[in-house]
Amino acid sequence: MIRLHNVSKVYPNGVVALAGVDLRIERGEFVFLVGPSGAGKTTFMNMIIRHVLPTSGQVIVNGKNVVRLKPWEVPYLRRTIGTIFQDFKLLPNKTVYDNVAFALQVIDAPGREIRKKVPAVLDLVGLADRANELPHQLSGGEQQRVSIARAIVNSPTVLLADEPTGNLDFDTSWGIMELLLKINGRGTTIIMATHNKMIVDRMKKRVIEIDKGKIVRDESEGVYGREV
Amino acid sequence: MRFRTFCYFWSEALRNIRRNVNLISLGTIAASLFILGAFFLIILNLNHLTDNLTSRIEIRVFLKDGVTARDREALKTRIWALGGIKTIDFISKEEGLKRLKEQLGDDEGILTAMDFNPLPDAFSIKVAKPESVKALASRIARLPGVESVNYGHGLVERLFALVKAVWVITLALSVIFISAIIMIIGNTIRLTLIARRREVEIMKLVGATDWFIRWPFLLEGMLVGLTGAIVSAVALYFLYGFAVRRFMSALPFIPVVTGGVALRQLCIGLLAAGATMGAIASVVFLRKYLRA
């Protein structure tokens, strides 16, 4: 599914973001990426969508070597990967429905498919009755649900979540986690970078800890950090 | 491409133009293209004038007294051998005198005052390439039996030099104006990119192709360039017609291009140039952005 072979990334300014990382994530897994800010979590995610290329090593996603993709192949890779962020990245002047439909329109999907998939995915995230509202009329948790709907509307095999609960209170965050669990239950691999200890500890999923560009811990049913 | 996508590209392009294009940039583009067009019209007219004059240019070769008919034929062969010659006509001294009398008309009396014919035998030569007149004339002058050679007194050279100078100026101006137009259109593209960076970021994340992202910008650039070009072409078309009428009534003996096909071709060329510069500007300014 996702494999990293001896992957290193040194940015032009000399910062080492990843140093010789080997990693294997199977289809349908739910993985937490933890570690201090600047440890390399975001670099890792950006590598999977080929926003960042490794300085050395190989990155395999869905059986394809991302490093060797030609520029025109990159969009097709990204259609198999959904992404969500701490700041939601919604378009403020588009309705909930249009924000989700946008993801299908820009890959030139047929209108029939858009009219079928968008209401279905809004129903899944629990916003079927808010379709015609604008993002600023929604709460933070609801906005994150819209961004999740947009990320999964094209049925990706992987969902990358970079601090998706960073701006949300615990109850709202837990609601988002339940939604992610539901999506994971449908077979989508989920990789989530987070600093939220309570959530990680409660979910009991695989935890990969990165520090200074290296994997320092990889446990199934792990917790956020060793007890202090 | 789906019809919906096609409509999306156009509506995005038009919305971005309404938001980011102002009259100052459109006016600058139109003015630059207008000046370029005007220079091409000047070149067109200078070429027309040169063609007109050079078609009448001939080399007159005066022969020494006492050159026999055989020497004359030999000379003619040697001139032919120099190449680049269209026609050679022999004008005997009697023929020359007759032509001179016709030219003088009522004043031919001054010739009858002389009891001999002062004119030499001559060849009248028309050349294939007017540029070669000077070189050819000096080579003919060195042939045996030739007294002297007369041609357009350097008028042609000076005209060619003028045309060349105007070309150089036009090309220099083209470089300046074309870069300016590309920068102006590129700047509106940049403004659009800033206003649309959220959309573009999401498009890239969800896997829109580079071309899908590029089309609205490409249309915007081409439409802006084309609009400027239409303004300049219309202005040029009518102002030139007006200028030609004034010029012909003031200086009727100088041939000018009165418009027609050449003017229309120039206007179409301006439109094509405007659209092309717009397309180049959008592709160039987007390139760096899309690579990320």
C-alpha cells in the first residue's frame, strides 16, 4: 500500500526532515503519526502526495514509485489520496455542496456522477441538511466535516489528515474521530498526524513516533507518548 | 472536454478579467500595438515606394566614339556575362537624339542650333535586382569601349538604407513593446493567481491536471491581449485611411499603399500577435507556480 525505503529528505536550507526512514503501511490501516513539531510528519505526508520529493530513497504508493512519476502523472496519483488539514481549506464563497462538488468538477467528472456522489457523501458526514450554507455559517467541526466530505468524495484509497482536530475542542474532535473511524471501516487507509494525546490514547491504533527525522517508535495499539 | 468544463473555463476567465484588468493596462497594450502597427505601415509604404522607383531604374552605358558594331556586340556579350541583367537595349546616337528631341518638345530648337549630333551610342540596361545596380555599374565602367556609366545617383542606395534603418527601429521597438505587453498581461495573470490561490491549491490537491488549472488563465491572457489588439487595429484602420486621403491630396505624385489587402492583413496580424502574447504571458507566469 504505502512503503518507504530508506527515505531521506534534506531541504535546500540544510534542514534534515527525514533521515533513512523505512516504513510499511498496509491497506485499511489506521495510523497515528506523532512527534514534536518539525519532526518530519508533514514532510512525510507531502511526500506521499508528491508535493515533496525525497533527496534519496523510494516512496511506493498503491504499487507506484512516486519518485519516478512524470509530472503529468502526479494529478492521477492525487486522485487516489484524500487530504484534510487543520485549517479546512474550504472556499468561503462556495456553498457546502459546491465545495464538495468542486473536487469532482476540476477532475472533469460527469455531471451525473457529481449529482449522485455529493449528496451521498454529505449524508455520510452528517451535513445533508446544510448543503446550501456557506462555510462561515458552520461551526469548526462542521467545516472539518465538509473538508472530509471533499477529501473522500472521489473514493480515495488513502486519507491523509494533518492535525485535523488542531482547531477543535475535545467533544467536536471526538466526533471527527468517529467519522474517520467510519471511513476507515469502509476500507480507506487513514494516516493522521496529531498532537492530541487524549485522542491517540483512547483510539488504541498503530502509533508511529518520529523525532528528528527518524522513526523512534512503531507500536500497534500504541499510546501518544511514554509515561513521564 | 465536457461542455460544463468548457463553460467553467470561460466564466472563470471572464470573471478574472472583470476583477483584475483595468483600462490603464488595456490602454497601454493597445497603444503599444498601435505604434508597432504604424511602424509596419511605414515599412510597407517605403517598400512600395522602393519597388515603384526601382522598376524604373536603369543603367545607361555610354560608348566611346568609334566603337564598331562588332566591338559593340562583344561588349554586350560581356555585360550579359556579368549576370543579374534583365534587358539590354542598344540606343544609337540617332535614336538618342530623337528621344531627346521628344523630351525637349518645344525647346528642340536648341539642338538644331548644333550642326552635329553630340550624343554617344549607348546601352540601356535594366537589372534584375535593384540592390546590385551600383556594383554592376562600376564593373561595366571598367569594360573596354565604355566611356561612362550613369545610374540613379545613389537614390536607390539611400532608399534602401532608409528602409533598413526603419526596420532596425521597428525591430527594436518590437522587442521593447512585446516585452512590455507580456509583462502587463503577466501582471494581471499574477493578480488572478493571488486572488485564486485557494482554488488553485485545492485543485492541485484533489488532482486537477495542469492543463485544467491553466485554461482559465490562458483564456484570460489571450482575451486581454486580443482586446488591446482589437482597439489598436480599429484605430489604425480608420486613422490610416484618413491619413492616406490627406497625404494623396497634398503630395499626389508619391505612391502610397492605399490600404486594402495589406492593411487588413496587418490588422489581422495585430490581433494574432495580441492573442499570442497573452498566451505566452500566461504560460510563462504560471509555469513557476504549477511546478510546485
